[in-house]
Amino acid sequence: MSESAEEHGAALLRARGMRVTRPRVAVLAVLAGGGHLEVDQIATAVRARLDTVSTQAVYDVLGALSRAGLARRIEPAGSAARFEARVGDNHHHVVCRACGAIADVDCAHGAAPCLDPVGAGGFLVDEAEVTFWGLCPTCQQQPADD
């Protein structure tokens, strides 16, 4: 892991009042690489950086980072939990029904919440989480099963 990645991760943790640990910095570096990663993918990448870290430790770090607003957990229906570093911008996701690929979709109206629910039961809504479903460009090119 480069020194700048370590420094950046440590600075993010300190800004949230969190203790700086090697596993936390490593998980932040993996998430900064982009994507919507499953815990096993994150754990494998972290082990490549630190040699040894348990999967439970990675779960614990991801939970702490999510609570601190440094990571976002998403759970598309029928899929394992995924984590990403893109936080705080009220974006949504599109999921391929065929292969499970996930991509980010910017908020449809720009400001939170993107949607105004009818009959919110007195709730003051400040965020909407939307998952769009369809076929990714690669799966659109595949012949349909008859």
C-alpha cells in the first residue's frame, strides 16, 4: 500500500474520531479502488496487503466504517451484502438481472431525497434508496434462452 493511501485512510479515520488501525486503513484502500465488493473480495484484497486478517475482523471494520459514514453497505435483493466507498451523495444503483453486475446511478433529481413518497405517515424523509433492475450491456448482447 502506498504511503499516500495510508495517510489518506488515516486522515479519514481521524476526521471521524476513529482509531487508526492497519486493518481499517487497508479496508479503506481496497474500497477506494472502486466497485461494489462482497466481504470475501475485500478480505482477500486486505490479506494481500496485511498477510493475515480474519474475515470477522473485516466484517467488524466494515461495520465501523459504515456507521462512521466512510463506507456504504448495499444489499440488492437476492445478493450478498456489498460495500463501496462512494458515500454521502445520495446515489442509487442499477443491477443486472442476468449476471448481477452493479453500477452507480446518480440521483434522478439531484437533491436528497430523489423521490417524494405519498403517504409517508408523518415521517420527514431525508433520503431515498432506489435499486433499478435490468440487463447490463454485456448481457444484452447474449442470445436469449428459448
